[in-house]
Amino acid sequence: MRKLKRSTSTAVIVATLAGTAALATAAPASAASYHCTTSSYTVDDPSYNGPDSDNWDLDVTLCAMRSGGYIYTNATVYWDGPYTAKNRNTYTFNNAKFQLQTKKSISGTDPVVKSAAYNGLEYALEHSSSHGNGSYSTGTLKHKAGSGSRYLADGYIQLDWSGDGKSYLKPILFTASPVV
């Protein structure tokens, strides 16, 4: 009888440990997380021809996540602008925006299923740090996911430079997020 109790106790302990191990390995797989891609682009201020540096190095991180039957997308823009950006501040742009897009991944051109323009980018760029650096995060777009469909985050920046006599220049494209 004593042998049976040990066997039963051992079996209960092993089953408990196995259950704990199963829960520990299942938790990370079920936790939703963003899948992101970062890409870069350098742009020259066409309205400035002075002796100082006038290039803006832009890094954009586009992210997508699937959770609870929805797709969530967002973006963050980081920049290293010219150190003189702080001095010129509100005279640098007439407008600047980040266009965030949630796209359905299909063969061929991915259609946009949700989109939003974030015009707060202009203020953020024009109020860079004293070294011309900064960042700007968009809001998060939420879209009901279709059954079996896959999605991604995409987006671009449009700049309307002050003093160049033009409106928005062609969109600055970045690499889309991984498909979720």
C-alpha cells in the first residue's frame, strides 16, 4: 500500500509539472504582439541652399498585430534633422503628414482597407530637439479581420516645404510591416 501512495503522489506531481510546463509554453504563443519593420530615407530641404546641412534622415517603423479578430496598425517616425532645424522651426514646412494604411495582403497590389492622415508630424518636425532630432507616433488603426485574410501596415510621408513655391512633394515611401 505504501508503494501505491508513492506512485500516486509521484504521478500527481508529474502531472502537475507537465500541466505547468504546458501552460508556460502556451502563454507566449497566445500573447499577441506587434510585427514591425523599420526603413530609412534621407530627404533634402529644397527651399534651403545655405552653407549649413539641410538633410533630414527619416526612419519609420511600421507595425501590425492581429488580436481578438482585429488588426491593429501604427507607425513611429524618428528623425535626425539638421542642427539648424531648431532655429528655423515653424518656417520649415507649410504642411507635413504621415499617411498610415492598413492593407489586406493579396496577390498583386494590396488594397487599403483603412487609412488615416496624421498631420501632427509637421508640428513634431518643426519642434525638434536642439540637435534637430525627434520622433512622432501615429495613433493606432483598428480593423475587423476577415476570416483567413492576412493584413499589413503601410504608410508614407508627404512634405510641403515652406519657401519652395510648391505643394506636397511626391510621397516618401517606406517598407511595409510583416504580414499578420
